[in-house]
Amino acid sequence: MTLTLKSVSKTYPDGTVALQPTELHVEPGEIVSLLGPSGCGKTTLLRIIAGLETPNAGSEVRFGDDDVTNMPVEHRKVGMVFQSYALFPNMSVKGNIAYGLKMQKLGRDAIEERVTEVIRLCQLEPYVDRRITALSGGQRQRVALARAFAPRPRILLLDEPLSALDAALRVTLREELAGLLRRFNITALFVTHDQDEAMAIADKVAVMSHGKVVQTGTPEELYRNPKTSFVAGFVGHAMQLEGQVRGSVLEMSGGRLELPRAGDDCDVYVRAEDVALDEAGPLKATVESSTFLGTHYRVGLSGLGARTIFANHAGQKSPALGSQVRVAMHPSALMLLPREDDRS
Amino acid sequence: MKLTLPKMLQIAVTFVTCAFLLVPTLQSVLAGVTVNYFKGVSSGLTLKWIGRVWELYADSIFLSIWLAIACLVCTLIIGVPAAYGLARRPGWVSRVLEEFISLPLAIPGLALALALLQLYGSMKGFRTSWTFILAGHVLYTLPFMVRSVLAVLSVIDLKTLEEGAASLGAGPWRRFCDIVVPNAMPGILAGALTVVTLSIGEFNLTWMLHTPYLKTLPVGLADSYASMRLEVASAYTLVFFVIIVPLLMAMQWASNRAQRIAQ
Ligand SMILES: Nc1ncnc2c1ncn2[C@@H]1O[C@H](COP(=O)(O)OP(=O)(O)OP(=O)(O)O)[C@@H](O)[C@H]1O
Ligand SMILES: [Mg+2]
């Protein structure tokens, strides 16, 4: 089922503008992530799609050809996974998963069959009759997913499904969740503020900032071709290079840097993995810090501008602190983005 | 364990306090089964007085039980949805409403009864029927039910649970039955036992509202103290105990459970 949002906006009764008019289009079977910093309106958008929040007048939410803007939640046939999971403590794991099917007034056999199927899919067999309170965080997350998916919803909506888990578990379950969503073969929209999570799970990422979707694209597109400095910074932590752009050259305090094209009125950004310590490099810098991260060193360089620029250095040895090094950045790795007055 | 002086003092104080409370109780119970109270237990033990109580006041016992059940049904029907409404919309309006429902707690039963009499006393059919006493009991016990249910509901994330159920296709009524009531059950249970116990033991209000043909258990007790032999009155106390003590114990158990959930 396709999901289409047309100029969906939301102002809360207290006057907070949580969502500015927003467009979004999700193809059938696509897994889309809503990525953005805290407070940018991700949850609000998700809840409007679920029908848990009423959007401002003039907004339009479509499921395929079905205009659901004014349809209450219970008729929308959406599967929702809440941040806190919201599992029913008065029911067993099985009771939770069967609840949506019971609401559809299916026969006992049909319910049993579907519940067994979903339980197997989510590998919850050992916990079928457990109480919710006797499950670990990861198991609860899977039960929440199974409960949302069991009634064959038109779309699956997940609000930070991994944020209630601790960091180590989050990485493992990220892969598991990605696998499950693919196997479900369902249109899914999930909210996160963690770019690694978005990249790992989604086919397409919609980056949000201040109540607006600022760019939508595949993870690769967003990473390689950010349209704004906000996206560049948020997806992949791009750093701004300070200096004066003259034609296709950036004049920095540490030297002159070749740009891929003329870029007046542009800011120049680069990522740490594209900053190389190179004897023949055009820029001079001083090593300010160095952190060993297993696969590489993260080297902090001063002298390239007011702010520290980091380089991921893959060599066997880290350069000595305080030493002078030469730095190179390949022109193709530099991102020229339109200058923004109001940077967020 | 060594018995030090402070420890022995503690035990002694506890013992004396218990004795202070228990001895009159036991004496009263004993009086209810002795043949002649003034001659003491040596006059022999008998169940005759209990039989007399049954003969004279069986109606009161049944009326009290009936009233307690009716009162429970009313407080459940009014109190649980009311607590739910208050829990779903926290804010100053709910606060004020909660205090308003709780007013009967602070007002003496006599005043409450007087108000009821002033307002409805002239409606003869209502005034002389058992529903008049019921109205008083419901008024008096409702706050206990509401508060007990509210205490449990306000610690669970009711809004999100309901949203979860709604997203799975449950309408408002189903959500209330499937999610709200089962999760509020410990509070409902504790509230129910409180209501029943209070209704059976209520005297102040009932004394003002009762008619000669409608005596509840405590009103009958007062009546027997005033007009019967001491043995009959004591036997009455015994009967009262037999009914109320198991209820009190169940109430303790239920409120412990509700508290454990609230933590
Ligand atoms: N019920 C509400 N009433 C008023 N303002 C609200 C309400 N819910 C959210 N907001 C405001 O709307 C804005 C967007 O909130 P939202 O919860 O959608 O953010 P979010 O992107 O999900 O953030 P997070 O990552 O922290 O969950 C915030 O400024 C928030 O304070
Ligand atoms: Mg949120």
C-alpha cells in the first residue's frame, strides 16, 4: 500500500507548531525511516499517520486510494509499535499478539493459526505463555512488533522501537529488526534519531528538521549528496571547513585547497574519513588529539580554521601530539552546500 | 537470640496493648455464649442467645447484606467509570471533582443524613424504602471506591495502553472492558471490600435514615443493647464479628496487593 501525505501540518492547542506543511510518499513494501533530532516532530508525524493525533485543517493522509484523514485509529488498520511498547500487562504474550485478531472478529482457528505463524516468524515460541512482566527488553520489543504485525495491518509504524534498550543490545537488535521487517514484506515507517539505525534498517530515509522533511533519499544518496548543511551534519557528521572561497579554491588558514568546482556563496564540508594525513598534502596542521578506535585513529587537527577538524587515520601508528603534519582532501570528497543564514 | 532488657520491655508493652484490646472483646464474645452473665461462665455455655439473635434480628442481617451488595453494585457502576474519567484527564478540573466526590469523607454522617432527610424526606415512597438508606450508603462509600481505583489507574500508562488497543482495532467500550478494568482490578477489589465493610458497619447515617421496619445490623445492635438482655446483645456482637472479621482480613489482603502493584 502506498502512503501519501499532502501538506500535513500540526499545531498543538498550546500553540506549539510541531509540524509544518509536510509532503511524504512511501511506496508499497518500502521501509522508510524518519530521522531527525529530538523535538523535530517525528513522533507527531507518525501519530498523525496512525490517527492518534488530528492534523490541522487542509492536511491529507492517504492510504493507497483511501483518504483516511478523518478516520479514527481503530478503523485505520495500522500496526503501531510504541516507544514504551505499551504491551497489555493483563495478558500473556499470546494474548497480546491475538488481541488485534480478536478485534477483527476472526474465528478461533483462524486466530490460532495466524498467532502461531507470527510467533514462529518472530521466534517467540519459548515465551508464548509468559506474562509480559517476565520478559526482557529485547523480548518485549519483539512481542510489540508481533502484536502490531499479526492483524495484517496496511502499514507498520514504529516509534523509536530500539530506544528503550541498552546500547549493546540495540546494535544486535537493529539487524534483527531489519531482517524481520524485510521478511514481513510490509510498508513500514519508523522513527529514530540515530543515523546508524536509520541507515541499517531503512530503504529510504526522510530527514526532518524543525517540523519539516528537509530531504528524502536512499541512505547512500543522503550520505554522498546532502542538499543542506543540516543533512550533511546530521547524516555522517560532516565538518565545515572555514575559509574564503575564491573561484574553485578554498583559502584556509592552513593553506589552499582545490575544490571540485567554483563555489561562491557556498560552504564547504568534509567528513573525517576523507581527511588524509599525507606528506604531499597542501594543508598544514598541528595534531591536537588522537584517540585509538580499534580500526583507526581519530586524530584532531588544529590550524585549519577556528574549529578542530578530525581525520580518521588508518595507519599503524598515530602521529605524535603537537607535531606538524600535512593534510590532503580529495576534491571529489568535498561537499559544496548553499550557505544558510539560519543554521540548525 | 538474647533477651535484653529493652527487648523484654518491648514485648511486655506489646503484650499489654494486645490484652487491653482483646480482653474486652473476648469477654463480650464469652458473654454471648454464657447462660447467665451475672453468675459467670460457671453457669454453663449455651448457643441459646445466638438463636435468640437470629429469631429477632435475622431480617437486619439480611437487610445489611443486601444493602452492602446493592451499595457495591452502585459504587462499581458509578465509581469505576468516574475514576477512569479522572485518570484520563488529569488537570485542575479533575482535582476539584475528586475533592468534591471526597467531601462525604469529611462531613459527619449525621449531617449527611440530615441533608438527605431535608431534601427527600417528603417523598414518602422513597423515604420509607430501603433505597433511601442505600442512597446514604452510596454517598458515603463512593469516595473510597473512586480513590482506590484512581490510585491504581494513575500509576499505569493508561493513555498509551489504550492507544495500543485502539491501533489494534478496539473501540472505546472494548478498551474499557479489555484494558482499563482488568488493569484496575487490584484497585477495584480493594475498593469493593472497603465499600462492603463500611456499608455493613455504617451506623451514624443509617441511624438517622432507618425506619422501624428497616434496621441494619449496627442499628439492630444498638437496639439490642438498649432493649434486650446483655447476653443477647453480646451474642449479637459475636454474630457481627463473624460477618465483619473475614471481610476485614480480605480487605487487608486486597489493599496490600493493590499497593504492591502501585509501586
Ligand atoms: N501534546 C503536546 N502538546 C504540546 N506540544 C507538544 C505535544 N507533543 C509534542 N509537542 C511538541 O511538539 C514538538 C515535536 O514533538 P515530537 O514529540 O513530535 O518530537 P520528536 O521528534 O518525536 O522528538 P523525540 O526524538 O524527542 O521523541 C516538540 O517541540 C514538542 O515539545
Ligand atoms: Mg518522539
